[in-house]
Amino acid sequence: MMNVQEWLAALHGVRGCSTRVRCGFVFIMVVIITMLSLAPAYLFRNVESSLPLFPGFDKCVHSLMYFVLTLSVLFALPHSERRRIRSMVSVAVAASFYGIFMEFCQGFLTSTRSMDHFDMLANAVGAFFGAWMVWRLLIKGGEHGSAL
């Protein structure tokens, strides 16, 4: 089983992975998040009843989506840019604002969803955790951190 460092090295080692492919993954994440955010609430009732939920489960899902979005955007950046703390923070801020925007869209564009300030917070937590993880692996990770 691969550890995180080996997985990241393998991911970065795909030199044939073009910018289009990396940006394509960002596009796919944005489409998925938009669709899930604006889908009617009744579509999630079966999922909610079949999963072993706990209080705040949806906040974990929000954080995970924005965590993955932030990682995908950072991976899409050129190698020299993704190593900059300014880029990491900028991506996390942009992902957080996108999360806030999606919550406003839920409140004003849908009739079965509502805007939730705690969802906004969960989105930002996921985005900043993703940026922190990249920072931790690249900057603080030293030799091992060069995997990205």
C-alpha cells in the first residue's frame, strides 16, 4: 500500500499530464460542486437515509468537496506557482468565495435548498485545509515535499 508521499510522487511523476488534463479536472470539480449545490433537496433524501449519518455529516461533505477542489486547482498550477504560499492562499480564498457564492445561489435560485452560514464555513475550512496540506507537503516536507 502506498503512503501519501509515494502517491503524491506518482501523481507528480505523470509528466505527460498536460495542463489541459489538469485544468479539465478542475472544471469537472466545479461542475460537480455546482450540480450538487443546486440540485433539488429531494434527490438527497435516499442518500441521507441509507448512510450512517452523524450530526454535521453534511459539513464534512462540504469540507471534502472544497478540499478536493483546492487540491485540484493547486495541481493545475505550474510547478513553480504551486510552491508559493501566496498562490496557496489565493486558491483557498477563491475556493472559499466560490463556496459562499454557491450558498447564496442555493438561497436565491432554488426553492428546495437554503443558504447555510455553517456550510459556508465548512467550505472555507476544506479549502484552507487543502492549501495547508499542500504547504505542509511542499514547504515543510523538505525533501519529501517535492513530490508535488
